Amino acid sequence: MIVVDDLHRHFGGFRAVDGATLEIAEGSITGLVGPNGAGKSTLFNVIAGVLPPTSGQVTMAGDDITGLAPHELFHRGLLRTFQIAHEFSSMTVRENLMMVPAGQTGESIWSSWTRRAAIRDEERALLRKADEVLEFLTIDHLKDEKAGNLSGGQKKLLELGRTMMVDARIVFLDEVGAGVNRTLLNTIGDAIQRLNRERGYTFCMIEHDMEFIGRLCDPVIVMAEGKVLSQGTIDEIKSDERVIEAYLGTGLKNKAAAGAG
Ligand SMILES: Nc1ncnc2c1ncn2[C@@H]1O[C@H](COP(=O)(O)OP(=O)(O)O)[C@@H](O)[C@H]1O
Ligand SMILES: [Mg+2]
């Protein structure tokens, strides 16, 4: 579904992404791992249109999407989750979800009296959709809570929920499990798996927790120094000498043995 071909993103003389080539298969939950500073987040930002590439190409289902703006990618169903912006923290969870869909009638012709009924219908549909999303994520009891009052894990679920308000095809998740307790991490993992199986979402996720990656992701792509180092199942990459080498100092072996990331 996504093909990244010889992608570069340099910052001055520094090559954060240095010729990355990879594919994300439709219907997969692809993991992206690698030591800190490997260029994972920069790669995501280039694919998602947040940063222009220095060179290289990204295609989606055969279309060249290199350098398209985030809103253009959004319309194609390519989404990257973002932390709930500060200005939305005083809005409720449900209101945060209802903000997501672009191009609502109400935005462009807000002043038009004749379209009032249409706007009301759209709002009702949005409300239904938001409630359906909250139920799917098992956080319907939080719908009237201010987003700013949610725990770290609940915020991650809300971020995931935002991708469900539109017809997403592929979702990029950058460390969705960071700082999230086990229980909520399982809820997030279950939601990702269900979205993948039941709604056909493709995922690409950066994650440090190898147990979480191992449970959800196939294949797993390993990045180091701006390039793709290895790709395979979690077991294959864990026993790949080059991967172990790249992680030396951060101790993948120890972490893998301890079952944590
Ligand atoms: N905007 C930027 N300006 C300069 N250097 C950056 C910028 N963003 C990232 N980098 C550098 O690029 C490298 C890769 O960063 P990043 O993509 O965040 O790695 P990862 O997500 O794998 O930990 C790091 O050394 C980082 O310091
Ligand atoms: Mg990162």
C-alpha cells in the first residue's frame, strides 16, 4: 500500500533519514523499531507530510504522494496520530472527536440560514459516530470528561479514536504505548487489532515495547542510522546479529529476555 523509495531527510549536514527503502503491505500491522535517533519519527513525519523530504519518493497504492500536505493525505485516508493539542484540552472527549471530520457543511456556509437543517443533520450524524467510536474503544463513560483530565493512556485511546471519525486506510502511530500502564496498553492493542481485522485498517507503528510489538506486528522493520537494517517477524529480527549489534548499548538482548522493551 505504501512504498518508500530511497528516502532522504537531512538537517543541514546531518542525515536523519539516509536512503530508507521499505514497503507497508495493505492489511498489515507493520512495526518500526530501532535505537533512539535512528530516524523513525523523521521518516513518519516525511511520509505524513509534516516534513518535506530532501529526496526520494513515497507512493500510496501506486500514486506518488511525496511531499503532499497532511490535509491532502487525510483525504486519501493516510493519518498520523497527534497528541491532543493544548487548545482542545478544555473540550470534552466527545467534542474532540466531533472536531475531526473535515469539510463539514457547517464550516463553509455557517452563516447560511437555508442550510440550517442540513447542518443539524450532520451534527446528529457526527454525534452518533462519536458515540460509536467511544463505545468501540470502551471509553464511552468518559465522553463528557474534559480531554485535559484524561490519563496518558486514555489520551492515546482518544488519539486513536480520532482516526475512526473518518475513513482511514492507513494509520501511523508514533509510540502510542509510551508511558501507558499495562491495562490500558492492552486496551489500545485490542483496539488496533480489531480496527485491523474488522475495519481493514493498515497500521505502521513505532514502538519500543518489544512485547507489544511482538504481539501485534508482522512484519517488523528495523531502522538504524537513517536506513532500514532488517525486516522480518519479531523472532527473526530478535535473532538478527546486525540488529543486536545496532542495539548494543541500549541492550535489546536484556530487554528481550526480560520481556519488556
Ligand atoms: N528538526 C530537526 N532538526 C535537526 N535534527 C533533527 C530534527 N529532527 C530530528 N533530528 C535528528 O535526527 C535524528 C533522528 O531523529 P528521530 O527521527 O526523532 O529518531 P527516532 O524517532 O528514531 O528516535 C536524531 O539525531 C535527531 O536529533
Ligand atoms: Mg521517535
